[in-house]
Amino acid sequence: MPVSNSQLSQMFEHVLTLSKVTPNESVAILKSHYSDQRTVAAAFDAAQRLGAKVYGVELPAFNAPKAMGNDLTAYCGDTPLTGNPAAQRALEAADLIIDTMMLLHSPEQEQILKTGTRILLAVEPPEVLARMLPSLEDKARVQAAEKVLQTAKTMHIPSAAGSDFRMDLGQYPTVTEYGFADEPGRWDHWPSGFLFSWPNEGSANGTLVIDKGDILLPFKMYCRESITLEVENGFITGIKGGFEAEYLRDYMKYFDDPEVYGISHVGWGLQPRAQWTAMGLHDKNDGMCMDARAFDGNFLFSTGPNTEVGGTRKTPCHMDIPLRNCTVIVDELTVVNEGKVVAPTDSIG
Ligand SMILES: [Fe+2]
């Protein structure tokens, strides 16, 4: 159902208030020609209503020659900010950046965050922003789970579909996304509600079965058949199944880079207002489908780069793959049982 401009501005005011925007602060709205103009206008409006000093930074679009499709999450590497230090300085001068164009994780973005500037990404359609308007309760649930993940040494994923996947943890930090950027140097994304880390290098092993109904992003496709991934020492070594396995194999092969097969971030969804079914009600170019990444009790794993947390795998191909009905065991604690969040208690929605 459509969201009015007035409602959109009010929602931004709510999220910027949660992000601790004050009249003493500067807010930069980062945009490009493809930004949702209603989102840009609402962000300006809300920041002004809160008394902040607001300004726009407009960058040209950037198309990597090898990228396929319009999805902004599909291709990692250079961004419109690469080699543009003047624009970078303009963004570093802000206390908070509202990113309506999506700078994927990049050295330039990491540099901006290091200066203490906060970044809030908002690129989903207004109706999705409305359904998953973040709250302090979202933050509390995600942080309850963070306490468990950030000290964990192992993760094990069994499922009735046949997954039996294990890894060691601890080499890389835990990252939370709860929908607002309320700490200096924090990057967050409205909407979200999940957490993740990365397996220790070379430690991910076993079988991951992408079952019927599981989702392949950025294809924005519900699988109609199962795909079996064999993982050895941190890398996918086999992609088996029917047509959909063949499609996935061919897509990854196109990048001609062995690092695309690395296992990247792993974690689980904690957002009850995110819906497994929502992707079916949107066109592929409506957004990036955060519903799929955040729905309660998913096991979300991904492939490709790990440079955003200091790893060495710099590769453009990135797949996010949320699985349903998995069990997620962190050390000895079952946090998700057959697709249902069961622990810690404070993380249950
Ligand atoms: Fe991802």
C-alpha cells in the first residue's frame, strides 16, 4: 500500500531521532540520479525539522563493466566515491550521512566511518521502510544475540534438508544491523534486524543444502528445487543439483576468480516484520530485498569478499543466500531451532 510523503517524512524523523541527530549536527544526504526522489526529499525534510544543518552530496552513477543487472548488492569493488577525495571530504564533514544511492563497502566508506561519521543506508521502497520502521526493541533483540555471537568459537548448521555445515569463529568481528546509526562511526541500514560474522579463514566445511523456497540474492529468486553446496576449507568446491545449480555455477564462473567461492558473512535473522514471502510481491528492481536477509529465524550466509572486516578476499561477486528451517548452534547454544529463534531469550521477537 502506498505511503504518503508526509508519512515518509515522519518516519525519517523517527529514524533520525533514534540515530541521535541533534540541532548541533550536520546531516549529508548522499544521492544520485537513481535515488528515490521521495526518499531524498523526506530525508531533507526530517533532518531540517530536527534542526540539523542539512546538505546534499550528489555523485554520478558508477557502472562496473562486468556487473550484470541493476541490483546494488551484486557487485563489490569500486564505488562512485573511488578517486573522488573532494566528495569524500564533503561526506566526512557530516555527523550523519543518509545514503540513498548505496555506497557498497569500500575503502572510502571505511575511511569516512573512521572519522566518526555515522552512515544510514535507506534504499528500499517507502512501503518496505514503513513495515520495518526500526525501534529500540529491534536494537535490544539484536544486541542480545550479539552477546552470544561475539564470544563464540564455533557455529554449526544442521537442517532436515541435509545441511551439515561447521566453522570456527573469532577471527573476525560481529556486525549488527538494527536499522539506525546511533553511535559514532556506525554504519547501519533501514530496514534490517540481523547479525553476522565471518568464519575463520579456511575453517568452513561441510554441506549446505539450499532447499526449495530458499532465496538466491541478488537473483531475487525462490528456489524451486534444491541445490547442494559442498564446502571445503572455506571455499565452495561443488554446486550440485538441476537447472538452478547450473545457473548458479555459470553465474559464479562468469567472474573468472577463484575467490568468488569463498564463504563470506554468516548469521541469522531477527526481524519478525521481515517476511519470507515479501519478495514475491515486488518487482526485481524495486529494491534489494532486505526482507529476505532479515526474516526471523533465517540462516543467512554469503559468498565472496571479506575485505570490509580486514580479510584479504577482494572479489566483485557477492551472493546473499537466506535459508529457512535451519538450526543454528553457536558453541553449545541453539539460537535458531528449525527456523525459529529460541535463544537468547531477549532476542526472541
Ligand atoms: Fe551480504
